[in-house]
Amino acid sequence: MVHAAGLTKSYKRSVALRGVDIDVSAGEVVGLLGPNGAGKSTLTKVLCGLVRADGGSASIAGAPAGSSLARSKVGYLAELFRFPGWATAQEVLVTHQRLARRPTAGGDADERNRLLAEVGLSQAGSTRVEAMSKGMQQRLGLAQAMVGDPEVLLLDEPTSALDPAGRHTVREVLSRARDRGTAVLLNTHLLGEVEQLADRVVLIDAGRVVAAGAISDLTAGHGVTIETDQGRVEHPHVPRDTIPALVSDLVADGRQVYAVIPHRSTLEELYLELVGDREAHR
Ligand code: ADP
């Protein structure tokens, strides 16, 4: 649904993308990770057509990114956005319904009420933006991105202003969107969020992809802990395909094997290993 290959982009003073490949399928949540300045926002903006890449290709549902067909399929939540303070939540959504011009099942008012309920703002339809907390504005931003039920959601830091309850709501909203077949690209600093939600992650650093794949594959480590009637024994650095032989040797020796626990690293360990504490060096 989202496909990009070899994307490059330079600004006057900096190179933001140095050949980035990314794919997001229908019904998939992909987490886009990386330190500040890695190129995440630039990539997201190229995909939704706000920034033109210097090289490479990007498409949304087969249409070139930035074309009106591609734009019509995308819902976008920018990292920094500001709705007019005087507008109510309902009015913000009306504006975006007009901009999206996508026919909605059940009519526009039904859609607005459904979206406000989804993001937990049912009671705030007539509240003005200026009277909303940051968290409420971010929920409204997510509702805005989902106007017209887009096939692709590109979300830049959708949970940065939210408390734990708000993050939980966003996770639920996004997993429902995924279940409906939406392709979701989620740009966030919150690794925990990604671990709970994403099917795959793409880690970028200095404009390059440094790791990509399913979280379980990326964090699979070498080694195993085996628990037998004689207690737990750590077997570090054991490749996965030698584990069955290790277990059958123990059984042949008369051990009772209760548990075989593979060692894994966390997403945070992987991130620090590949990217390090980049910000400290800026
Ligand atoms: P991230 O979202 O990962 O923090 P960005 O895509 O915002 O990264 O930035 C990547 C690089 O491009 C950084 O060096 C940043 O300073 C630069 N950059 C981003 N947007 C602009 C812009 N509009 N003008 C000039 N440089 C920019």
C-alpha cells in the first residue's frame, strides 16, 4: 500500500534521506524509529506529498506520492499542528471532511460523531480548540487524520502529548484501523508503544535504514536458558538450530526438562546498539 525505494532528499544545509526503502502493506502497522534528525518526518512528508524527494520513488496504492490520487488515500497527522483556537472539535472535522471530499457511510454528522467517540472526545464536540488540553488536541488530530476512512495513515508522533490513558486509546484506535485493513506508518520515539502495536519496525539513522523487520526477528538473540530437575542453566551464544540437540542430550542423560527459554534483547537494547545515544553527540 505504501512503497518507497531509494528515496533521497537534501535540504540546503543537511542531507535528510540517503536512499531509504520502506513498505507498508494493508492491515499492517509499521513503526518508524530513529533519533532526532534521522529523517523520519522528512520521509513521512515525502509519502504524503508535502515534500518532494530528490531521487528514488514513492507510491501510495500504486499512485505516485503527492499525486491527487495518492493524497486522496492518505490520512496524515503532522508532528506539529495547530487548529484554529476559535474552532470547535466539530468544526475542525467539518473543515477536514470538506478538504477530504471522500463520501462517508452514514453521512458527515454520523462520521464526525463516530470519530469523536473513537478518540474519546464524545463530550467535547462543541468545545473550542483553545479550551482543550494538549492531549485533547492530539486526540482531535487523530480523528482528523481518519476522516473519510483513508487506506493509509501516516502519523508523526501521535502520542507525544498524551497521558497513559490517551496512549491506550490511540493504540486501540490504531489496532482497529489495522483490523479494517488500513496501512499505518507510525513515527514515534516511544519504543514501548511500538513494541505493543507494530507488526514491523524500520529503524533509520542519518537518513539510512539501519534495521528493518519483525520485532521478534530483530530482537531474537543467541542463547537459551534450560530448566531441568537440577535447576536452571544458562547456555549463552547457542545458535537456535542447535537447541533441539542440546535438549535431547539432556534427556538422554536422564534430565527432566521443564522449560527452554530463548534469550532475547529488548527493542531498546537493539536501538541503543544500532543508534547509540546519538543526541548526546549533537
Ligand atoms: P526526524 O523527524 O527524524 O527528527 P527530520 O526529517 O525532521 O528528522 O530531519 C532530518 C534532517 O533534515 C535534519 O538534519 C533536519 O535538520 C533537516 N531538515 C528537516 N526539515 C528541514 C527543512 N524544512 N529545512 C532544512 N532542513 C531540514
